[in-house]
Amino acid sequence: MKPLDFQTFQQLQTAFANYEGNLILSGQSFPFSNIELSKPTGKYVSRAILKLATLLSAKGYVQYAGNACSPGLQFPEIKENSDLSAFNKSNCGLMIINVLGQPKVPGAVTVLAEPFMNLTLQADWQHFDDYVMAMSSKYRVRTKKVLSNTEGYLLRELKHNEANDWIPQCAQMLGHTLKDKTLAISPKLSMMLHTFVRSMKEKFKVWGYYKEEQLCGFISAIESEHGLYAMHLGLTDAAAEDQLYQRMMYDVIAYGIEQKDEFVCLGRTATEIKSTMGATPIENSYVLYAKGRFLRGLLSLYAHRFHRVKPYQLRNPFKG
């Protein structure tokens, strides 16, 4: 997996409403933003705490390198034992930096994140059928079952000039799909999708899935010079039961093969499912840098006592 070219990445970051400027991290100018939190779904998370955290972020107290709305496109390089104090603005109490690996940084707490799942596309895969034939019989059967179960869904590319028509429904499905998976994403999902459409233009692909002329799911992806990044996915509960989630992943893979891409990044979450499609994990973590000792202590307590990455078992669908 290779990063999105920095100029395109910077263009997208500056288009987000919560973009705050650029910092110099390890000699590189890198955009940062404030954190926007969606409503809580867990019974242990308070609405008041989330509102307070969002307010503090808006005041510049919490800063995020990049933007939580566009993970995995670029990673700042933070070297072991880097001194982040020089990069920290005076009013910022907490910096959050998503990096590859698990660097140890003085004054910071590093917590493991869910892996990004990346599928390397083989040069001899000229068509989707070649990819399927590279699987062992067990996984070929599973793949064909998914395709059979979703035959009733019609795939259509959603056009940018009709974004006002499809974005509200897609944003609603996206919010429904994410509600149990993340908090660090803008609650203004329609605005976020419009930002991708306006900023990325032809590089931002969106496909809708229709059943009986009703939009039941969608998936988006960003095209780059080297590969394809799956970005947003939303679907109804009924479509999920039909395995439309897996079908959408396969369709993104098929598109990447057609475009002669080097890789398809399938994003975070559903790690085990994505491994059955041949994707392998890319380890990454969050470096949480806090100025104050008290906040650092709380972060350390959270990291050692409470933080857990959802366990998963990796599969290998390919022969040999």
C-alpha cells in the first residue's frame, strides 16, 4: 500500500470544515484538524463528555494530524524518541497522530489501532475471475455464494452532478452503519460526502446498489496513481443480511483489477472478513501526545487498562 500523493491529500484536507492549518512533523508540513465526534452508542459514553471533547477540540485544545474523516491516505513519519513538544501549539493540550507501526515517543502514549486491510493485486489477474480462480476451493465457493445471494442488487455509479439527490440517503446509511464502530467522525455526514465530491472530483468514485429501484447500499473509493482506497460504506440491515457488504468489497476489488492497480486498500473494520478476500493487515497506531502530566497519566491508564483492539483471526484464501 502506497500513500496518496501529498498534493491531492493536502487538497482534500484543506477542504474539510474542521481543517485548522499545517504543522511541521519530522520535517514535513502536515495538515491537522479538530476532532468532530458523532453521538455515542455505548452505554458507558456520555453525551455531555462527547460534547465537551468536541468543544475543546474546536477551541484548539485537541488536534488531529490529518482528518478522522479520511484515514489511511497518508501517515506522518514519527521516529522513535521524537520530541513532539516543538510541534505542539501553545493552546493545544492533546495531539493525536495516526502512524504506521508503534513508535515510542517521549511524553506520548501509543495505542494500537485496528489494522488497515490491504490486498496486493497480482500482475496475472487480468479479470475478477482470475482473482477468484487463485483461491482455494473453499473460498471460491464462499465468494460465489456471496455473488449469488446478491444477484438481485443492481450496481450503478452515482454521478457527481446528481450528488444532491443521493448524498442525503447515503449519509443516512453511512451513519447507521458506523454507529457502533466509531465516534471520531463528523456528525455532518452529508457535508463530509459533499466535500469529497467537490475536492476529489473524478478521483472519487461512488457506486450505489439498488433492489427494486430502491437504493439499499453504497460504497466509495479514491483512485490514486498506484492503487484504490475504499472509503465509505453504508447499507440497510436487510442488505447486510443478504451479504451486500461482502459484495461491495468484491466489486471494489474487481474495479481495481480492471484499472490495473497495484493494490486495493479495503480500510479498517471487519478485519477477518477482509482477510478471507486476501487482504493482509497493515499495523498502525495512535500517538497521543499530551502536555500536562495529569492528562498523560489518564491516557496511560486508558492505554494499559481499558484500550482493546477487537480480536480477529486472519485467513488466507489463496492456494498454496
